[in-house]
Amino acid sequence: MTGTGAVAIVPAAGVGRRLGANKTMARLLDKPILQWTLEALAASPHIDLIYPVLKEEDIAEGEELVKDAAKVGGIVKGGPERQDSVRNALYMLRGEIDEQRVVLVHDGARPLVTADIIQRCLLGLKGAHGAIAAVPPKDTVKETDGRDEVVGTLNRDCLRLVQTPQAFMFKTLVAAYEAAEREGYSATDDSALVEWAGGQVKVVMGSYENIKITTPEDIPLAEHILKRRGM
């Protein structure tokens, strides 16, 4: 695949249990969440190609959704867990893109990402193995023992709430996924895999508006932000 811009992988094969609906296709205002996400990514001049990853039963609807979408290179079949879905996309791209190409992984359920956040992640990758968007917590964070007994209060100045996008060189992320597959290691996000494999990950400022649609309460908040943006 020709091009020098980033290739975005968009895992969107989650079940949406906490939302009580298929969060990939649940609607924000007049469009599915995934469509908002794809349009936000396509608006970045630093992204050349976008690959949404969907569960099998959503692929037909997804193909209809993306048929006129900008920069979408195709749909990838997802796996049972998020890590399986991203790995499927990476392995599909192996041999198709240069190993020095930047890969951006972004949750399909984060439709409020902006071009500025994307650019910060890409700039943050210089001199690091990965760059991730994150924000400082606003609240005090307590550590518990699993029985709701507080064992410590964490220094929130050193804590970050991790978001996506997360940016990596293709060869770095593929190597981490290959190692994790060999060792049977799993993690909740891509940066944790790169850290586990020995990579250095840098944090850049995300946005408190860059929320992940997870529960029903997130829908009206996201719609409010979109309306305020004039969408």
C-alpha cells in the first residue's frame, strides 16, 4: 500500500453489555457511533487509511455504512476480545505496508476524537516506541484491597486516565502482538503490550471530551458535545 500517512485500526467488535445495545451501531444524533468515529479520523490530514474491525454479524451493516466513507480501506473481521481484533488487523496488514509506517489504534466507541489529539499522538511518537492520549484524573484515587477497604491514596499528579488514539511504528506493534501471542499474554490496551515487550511509551494530552461510549449516560453527554461543536 502506497502512502506515508498513518494507517488507523478501529476496533469496534465489542458486545456493548454495559450500554445495553450494540455500541458500534447505536446512534448519536442522526448517525451510528462508528460513523462519527470514522469521519473524525478521516478529517485528519495525517491519516491515509482506516480499517474498522467488526464482529461478523455487523459486517454487512458495516459495509453499507462505509461504502461512501473517506479513506476506509476495508473492514476486518474481529475476534472474541479486543486484542484478537487488533491482531487480526495487524496480521492482515503485515506484508502490505512498510514496517516503518505509523499505525494508529483508536476505539470505535470514541467518536469525539479531534485532529489535534491525533497530531499530538503522532508528534509524541518521535523518540519513543509508542505515544498515547491520556488525561490527568480530576478526583482523588484510592487503592483498595478488593474488599472495599482503602489501603492507600495514590498521587494523582503521577496518574493518567488512558484514552485512544495510540500511535506506534507498525513493526513495534506487530512484534509486541507476536510476542504476546507466543507467551499467552493479554492486556487491556495496545500500549500495555508494547510496555510488556520492553518498549517506551510516551503520554500526550488527550481531552476530557474524548469519552468512550460505554454506558447509557454517555450518549446524551456525547450528543451535547457534538451539538456544541455545531455538528
